[in-house]
Amino acid sequence: MKKNIAILGSTGSIGRSTVSLVEKNIKNFNIILLSTNKNIKLIDKQCKKLKPKYLVIKDYTSYVKFKKKNKVKKIKVFNNYNFLSQIIKKKLDYAMSAISGFDGLEPTLKIIPFTKVIAIANKESLICAWNLISNKLKKFKTKFIPVDSEHFSIFSLINNSSKNIEKIYITASGGPFLNIKKKKLKNIKPSDAIKHPRWNMGKKISIDSATLINKVFEILEAKKIFSLELNKFEILTHPDSYVHAIVKFQNGLTKILVHDTDMKIPIYNSIYENKIYKTSSLDFNKLNNFKFQKVDLKQFPSIKIIDNFKNVRNSLYETVLVSANDELVDLFLKKKITFLEISEKLIMIMNLSEFKKMKSIKPKKFSQISFLNKYVRLKTRSLCV
């Protein structure tokens, strides 16, 4: 029987990878929904191959432009996700939430009631709104699968149980500046920072990898997903990015998960169960040379921010972190601040008293998070430019 699926953010990096996997086995799927913000050129190509029933084009100008050019009546096109209750009468078998940034939060919350399984690749949703998401998952009995390679690896290793875990090690490639002394980072250009040595990613996530703030995000994400305390996690640099997680159990066993630097592997395994996915043979050169090291906090000061979240559960303080970092990365890409200032100013903003108060405020609805996101970005810009 064919699976009915939706891919939110089908023109982004994770979305494109998901589409390519679906295309190879198109006979197994009915594509119910695809979405994009404004990449109407690519989504038009995806429509011709996947033939979805519905499209969402979030950017209004792009939506109007697509509607004028595309006269295919078989595909209904919308400008938002409010129509879901009208068109999905039977739960989807699978939905991929791959919209990047805060734009992905509202669609994630809206699709959960209408799918049996949701795979989420959106860090902002999981970090800032985990309590809202988990409540919906429980209410609508929707299975959740994390798709980030580290979290999917942990998910696979612990077999749905967070009990008896002594330590979880999350690995970091170290980005392009792992072996460059801090004093030489003063004159780093955006074009240097986006050159990730292992992963082919967008500019924003590449900068986050270069500062290692992405690992702070991943630990906060894992803490929420797996209901564990911060002291259960540690970051290790691992330049080859072959090992994605290590879990040490209290019974003396330690499990390590390895796979090639290819996001299609966790995505494929979130869609299929026990089906063959051809990959290269085990790389024994990498297995014999893991080169694990603890993170140098002088080289990557952003890691210190993790300490700000001790005894913090689900709060609006997480939104402050993600929003401030988003704005700082944008300022760096526009050459308004230096590379080193991303971490320096982020630490400064996180320690402002007006934001530290957010540690005790639990998000109750999407609008709270959305409003705070806009405010923090404006505040960050005013303090840094």
C-alpha cells in the first residue's frame, strides 16, 4: 500500500534530500503536500515529478506569481497551512518538517494532528517549543522521529528508553577553524566560514558549525527530546564526522553509531523500516583514527553558554538564544560584525537581566515565541550595529 506523505520545506537542503529519496521509489508514495517559501522554480520542477495534490507557497509575492504562471488545476495552491483540516480527512502516514529557522515552527505545530509520523529537522522548533510539540504529539498520538544525524543516532542507540544512561557524547567536526589559533580568527571572512570541511550545508548552519553554537543547540535539543539532564551530555570534536553519537550505559556497555556524512541516511531510515539502503563499505581508516578531543573553550567560547541552561526546563530563554544567534550570524554575513564577535556578543546578550528573566517563563503558545523572536532580533541589532 502506498504511503501518503507531506514534505514541508521541500526546496531546502533536507527537503531536497527527502524528495530525491522519494523520487527513487515514487511507486510507493502518494505525495499529498509540498511547500516552499519562495523557490517557485524548484517547486515547479518537483511538482512535475512528484505530482502533489496540494502546495503551500508562503511568500505572498511568490504565491501570486506561481498562481499566474501555473494553470495546472489538479494541484491546489495555498499561501498558508490553515487549510489542513479541510483537506486531510485521514491521517498521513508520514510528514517531514524541514523548513529552516523560526518559519518552520508554526507549520510543524499545524501538521502534527494530521500525520501518524512526523520527522523533524527543524532545530528552532524543538529547542524553543518542545513542550508545545510534545503536548501535541501525545494528544494526537503522533510518532516523532528526530532527523538531525546526532539525534537520530541517539534515538537509534537507546531504543526508545532514556533509562540507565551514564553519558551521551555528541560529536562535532569542529568546522573549518578547528586547528586555527584564535588570534588568527579576527580577520575571518564570511566566505571562509561557510566552507565546511565535511558537510554541504547552507550559510547559516555552516556559520553555526564554525562557532560550534550548533552543538549547544543540539545538546539543548537532545536534553528535551530524551528527557535527560545537561550533565549527561558531552561534546567531542571528531573531524571526520564518521561517528555521530556515543552512548555509555550504566551496565558497562557503550554503543557507537557511525555512518557516512550523508543526511540521506537518517532521512531514509525515518521513512522506511528495515529496507536496504546501499552505502559505501565501512571505512576502516576512519575507524582506526577517530581523533576524539574535548572542546577547547578558548577556541570555541560559545560552548560556555550551555551553563546558562542548568536547571532550565522548557522556557522562553531558549528562544532568546536562537533569535540572538540568528541575528548575529546575519550581521556577520553582511560584514557588520566580525567572526569572533558572534560568540562574544551572544554571551553578552544571554547575560542581560531582561533576558535571564525568561528562564522562568514557559511558552504557552506560538505567538509568545514569535513575538519574542522579533524583539530579541531587534534588540540584538540595536546593541551590535
